[in-house]
Amino acid sequence: MYALEMIEITKEFPGVKALDRVSFKVKKGEIHALCGENGAGKSTLMKVLSGLYPAGTYQGEIQIDGEKKEFHQIMDAEKAGIAIIHQELALVKEMTVGENIFLGAEPIKRGVIQWDELYHQAAGWLKKVGLKVSPETKIGTLGIGQQQLVEIAKALSKNTKILILDEPTAALTESEVEILMGLLHQLRNNGVSCIYISHKMPEVFRLADSITILRDGRTIATLDSKEADDDKVVSLMVGRELTERYPRVKHTPLETVLEVRNYSVSHKDIPGKRVIKDINLTLRKGEILGIAGLMGAGRTELAMSLFGAYEGKAEGEVLIDGKPVQIRSVQEAIQAGLALVTEDRKRLGLVLGMDIKTNTTMAALEKVTKWGTIHTNEEIKWGQKYVDDLRTKTPSLETTVGTLSGGNQQKVVLGKWLMADPKILILDEPTRGIDVGAKYEIYHLMNKLVERGVAIIMISSELPEVLGMSDRILVMRDGTFVKEIEWREATQENIMLAATGGI
Amino acid sequence: MQAKIETNENTISKGNALKHLLGKMDVRAYTMVAAVILIWLLFGMLNDTFLTARNLSNLFTQMSVTAILAIGMVLVIVSGHIDLSVGSLVGLTGGVAAIMSNWMGMPTSAVILGTLIVGLLLGMLQGWLVAYQAIPAFIVTLGGMMAFRGALMGITKSTTISISDPSFALLGNAYFAKGFGLIMAAIAIAFLIYSMWTNRKSRQKYGFEIPSFSLDIGKLVFFSLLIIVFVLVMNSYKGIPFPIIFVILLAILFTFLAKKTRFGRHVYAIGGNVDAARLSGINIRWKTMMVFVLSGLLASIAALVLTSRLSSATITAGQMYELDAIAACVIGGTSLIGGSGTIVGAIIGALVMTSLDNGMSLMGLESFWQYVAKGTILVFAVWLDITSRRKKAGK
């Protein structure tokens, strides 16, 4: 008997099939791990299940305890006993634990909240999850692990039968992970089914009874965890054939331009937690260094920190061309010859309301300025140069970048940083969400830059891209580099195994 | 046959050029100008004196204080902040000017310098609190609004100080000699011709497409006529009023600052997307503080004009002016979200507000009507803007 059956779920977005006839079955009282690379469709599947994508926007069927259900909104899914705990906790910091547990479901008598009743009940739920704090404590004073337990208490108070946990241990310390695992075992014994989404293989094997693997929007397999091991799961996760071809050319790396020694970065919000732990890295002129790893491994934080844009404190040494440098702001980073193409171009890369030429000259405005005055024609010339060089498709230089397609927006961001003439170019997910044609143009551009002596760090979650373009690959997990591989020896399997902690 | 095709091509390219020009000068500006003309015609029909040279001269003088404040306010709002303190700052710096001039007997040049420094420093203080201490601008300048008003009452002992120095009184009340006005018109037109010429030559040098000669000439003739008509109308009364020259000079200077300098560009980028600006290496804090410095400086210039025009400093001087300035910006197309807005737009906005004030006073309407009308127009203008943008996005 299954507590949950999702049958032949297909969900399409314009141009992409995010889920393709996915089937997913969870037994009553089991912990079921859901594994897959970034973008395999795990989150989409859970959004379908929790009613965030309402019935009708996808094809397929959801059954709870053998009964067909249609969720038109999140409330419907909650009523059916489904609760999701997101990676980013959804608690109101300024409210108490009790208020948060009963938010939207406060016990009411004639329109008045029964506070004593509320805190009495809240205390009961806290006991069930083993959290020893007063229900009148403010959420903001609790640690992340404790907040997560409050979230679980909140879910249980809604009579949850199926609990979804999305990367629950990403922000937890080791002892907090232990507490969480104990709680999940206990919930399983009480007949609650858990869907556990995680990248971390050791955790998956410790907890899960069954494992379902998704890849490219399809169900690949459901395994009994006793019969599986790291290698098997990882090979199923990445087991696609490498059909795409990458424009690999021979690079001849020269002298070291960037050296990072014993580098650590503190988390910007959580005191005492480090997002980057004591790493070392060297980058040579004329090479592409790929950094692989799963979401939350700390790759973006490393890039932002090196670029002087991460709020958490950094310790350690950074040497550029053999000379130690102190980079405390983006201005200093640019002066030192760094450039960073961020992961999220709309939020961090572009001023969407401004036009192409203005965005292009943003980081190197002094090149078109004379006596403090912007030389309009000079600006048009530079803007046009990068539109031509990168073959950006646009009606005119005065088109606002918000109206361009993803690929063309990315080219504008690249143009901006090329104009700044960097020695070291850090690309964070350079081809995310852009069409194939633009992708290849960007790969060619990377090769051209390397030939000119630029050193490139490419952070990417797309394994074929990492394999296809890098000279060396560093694999990051939990804020440290766990493996360095020459491109000839690299395979999807050995990278993924290192990234998930299988080794 | 051949000739016919050629003419066809000609008209097409002309049509494109016109479209290009219209597209470049934003449609908003036209609606704004049309709104001003409509309001003037309406009041002109309802009241005989509205369109006389004397009244128009008055109207421009009245407008000057709001317009000067609006110039600074545009930059503040574009950078994504707000400055509620400018009205009180006008009052306070006006009081400082009157004290220096009347009680301390300082010469006008020293009074001007002192007043500007006070405005600049108070603007810097607020800017520092906003930019470096991360206190929301709304709070900082709301505090400034109250504190500056209080300081004004304190330093003037809640009295009205009148200005006795005649040279100080000239600042807000004098007119340029008629001949001088004509000379200025000539210089302005000469400058227009020169800039058109250099622009064409520079575009040619870079190998860019040059707008058609007739189109440029057309534009030139239009703006020259505008200048000449303005000067002639002003001259038919007493000449160009002093304060309006301040407005024009400041508008030119700040438009240049906004469009042509790195500082201006960075202010727009900060307002458009502060994260992208930071990651492009823009020094957000320093630029944000400078925006408030400029706002404070402009408030003190407005204070000099106002105090001189009224020949006295009172404790209520400048009250509610911040709201007029914000309204002028918003009517003129500045987005309160930040990132977009023009100085010319804000000045036209100020002209709309002042025209309403002036026209309704002439018609002898009670003052409550003025508040109701101005409030309605403000909301209406923003509504119009939002719906037109939504339509555009819908396409």
C-alpha cells in the first residue's frame, strides 16, 4: 500500500519539458530519498505535489492512500496531509515559536485568539520534535537547526502524513544533523512518510529506505537502499550519454596569475558557520579551471568573496601575479584585474531598465570619459564593438536589456566585463538558461580569451560543460575542494561521486 | 519609373527618421508639454489676465523655488531615496541668510557663500546617515524636516527677519535689462547651432548615421523660436526675471551632470539595480551621500531666492515645499522606485503645479480648491503613467 503515488506526471514550461512522465511512489512510514543533479526536476516534482503548481497545469495523477486527489492550491495539499519544508525556512522571525506553529490556524473563540490554549498546544508539539525551548521564545533568537525543528512541529500540527524535506541539512551543524536524523527515524516509526531530497550520499544511505533517482525530468529508477551503493546511485544520476560536442582546443597554460592560500569565508548571516573552509587554489594564465559541485557547496560564495562582494569575513592569502593583495571591495577587485560574471544576471548582472550601451560601459566607464564627461559617440563605439564581437542580437544599442532574450542578456554582461579587460575572469554558471546557439558562441569566446592569455574560472553545475571546456576540474563539497582532476581523467561519475560525498 | 521609386524611398527614410526622433524624445515629454499648454489655454479662456506678460513673468518667478528643489529631488528619487527635509532646509538656510545679512550686516557675497555652505553641510550630514549608517532616507529626512524647522525657530527666536540690504533683495526681484535678454537669446541660439554642428561632425567622424539635415534644421528653428518668444514675452513686461535664470542655468548644469558624467550615470544605475551597480564596482555609499549633498545645496540656493524675493525670512518659509518638489518630479515622470526620471520633466512638472496655483488664485478660488486640484492632478498623472506602461508591457 502506497501513501503517495504520483503517476505519469508531465509538466512543461515554454520550451522545456521539466517533467516527462515521472512516476514516484512512497510507502506508508518510510523515508524515501529523491536524488538527482541540479535541474533534474526534483523541485518541480515537489511543487506539483505541494499544490504550488495547481492541478491542470500538468498532466498525470496524484493519489493519496489510493485515492485520486487534485490540488488547486497549497491549502488543498495541506488538507490532504502534505507539508513541505523548504531549504529557505519560512518562519516569521519577529514572532514567537508558538505563533509561528499556529500561524493561520490560531485557536479562536468568538474571534479572539486563545493564547493560553495556543501556547499549551505548541508546547506539546515541541515536545514531540524534542525541542526544549519555551513556545514563547522569539524565532529570531533560535539557531537554524532549532528553527527547522519548529518547522517540523508546525507541519506535524497540521496532521501531516507526508513530510517533504528539501536539502534539510544544508545549513546545519553536525550535531544538529544528528538530532534531525533521530527525529526522522522516530517520525517514520509513527507512520509518517518522509520524502528526503538531498545531494549528500552518506546521509541518504543512513536514512533512506528507498531511493528514487531523477535525471533530465525522467524517473530513472527506484531502488531499495539496502541493495544500492554510492556508485550505483551516482552512475544513474549522471548516466546520460555525452552527445553534445564542445569546442575543445588545446590550451597552453603559462605562469600562475592567481593563488589562494588557506582561504576561509564566514557565513554572512549565521555566526560561527564557515561557507568556505581553508581552501587552496592556483590558476594559471591561459587555462580554464572548472569548479564543479552541487548547489550550496559554496562555489558562488567563493567567487563573490574573491571578488570583494561577499558580506561574510574572509581569511587567508590571495596572491595575484605573485603579489599579495587585499580585496575589500569590488572596485579593488576590478583594479586587481578580476571580473565576475554572476550566476543571476537579472538580479546581479544588469540594470534591466537601461539600454545595451549603458550596461556595457558600466564597469569601465572611465574608458569613454574625458574630463569627467561621458563621450556619447565613444560610448556608442564601444557598445557596438561588443555587440558585433559577441554577435548580440538586438534591434539597436538603445534597446533596454530587459527586453532581450537570456542568451543576449548574458552577452551584454560578458561585454561589460570584457570591456574592463580582466586578467582573471570568473564565470558563475555562464550558460544557465540560454539557448544552444548562444551557448556555443560563449564557449568559443572563452577559448578566444584563453588564447589571449586570460585565466578563466568556470563554475558550473552542468557536468558535460565542465568536462567539455575545463583544463582542470576542482570539485567542491561543503566549502572545501574534495578532489582535483585533470580533464582527461574526469568523468561524470567521478565528479558526481566526489560532489555527493561518495568518493 | 526610376524617379518614382526614388521619391518613394525618400519618403520612407524621412518617415523613419521622424519616427526615430519621436522615439528618442520620449512621448511623455510631449504629453507634459501638451498638458501645460492645455492648462494655460483653459485659464486663458477663463481669465483675461492669465496670459498677460505680467502674469507669465510672475508665474515663472513663482515657479523658481519649486523648480530648483525639484532638480535636486530628481537625483534623490532616481537614486532610490526620498528627501522630505528640503522644505525645512529652505526655511532654515533662509533664516541663516537673513541673520547673516541683517543682524550681522555681512555683505551679500559672504551671505550667499555662508548659506550655501550651511545647506551643503546639512545635506552631507543626512547623506552620511543614509549612506554610511544605513538609516532609511525617509526616517533621516523626516527627522531633518522636524529638526531643521525647530532650529529655524530657535535661531530666529520665532520672529520674522526682514532684509534691508538692497543688493541681497536683487537676487529674487531684479530683471535683466531687455537688451541683455536679447543678447542671451542670441548666445543660446548660437550655442544650439554650434552643438548641432559638432554633433553632426563627430558622428560623421565615427561613421555613424547622421540625422537628415532638414530634420536638424527643423529642430533648431523650433527651439530658437521658443527662446525668442520667451524673451520677447518677458521683455514686453520688465525683462527676464533673475530667479528664472537661476532655474535655467541649474537645469542645464544638472542635466549635464545626470546625462553626461560618470556621477550621474552611476546614480541612475544605483537606482535601477543597486546589486548590479555594486558588482560593477560603483561606490554606492559615496555617490548616495553626494546626492544628498547636492539636494542640500540646491535647497540653500532656493532659500536665497525665496528670502530675497519675499525680502524676509519667516518661520513658516518653505513649509510643504518638499511635497511640491516631489509632486513636480512625479508629474514629470520620475519613478519613485528609482532608476528613471529627467530634470526637464521635473521642471515641467513644477510648471504644471505652479500654473494651477497661479490660475486658481487669479480666478479667486478659495485655497482649499488648490489643494484638492493639485492632489487630484498628482494621482491622475501617476495613474496615467502606470496604465500607459502596463499597456506597453501588455504588447
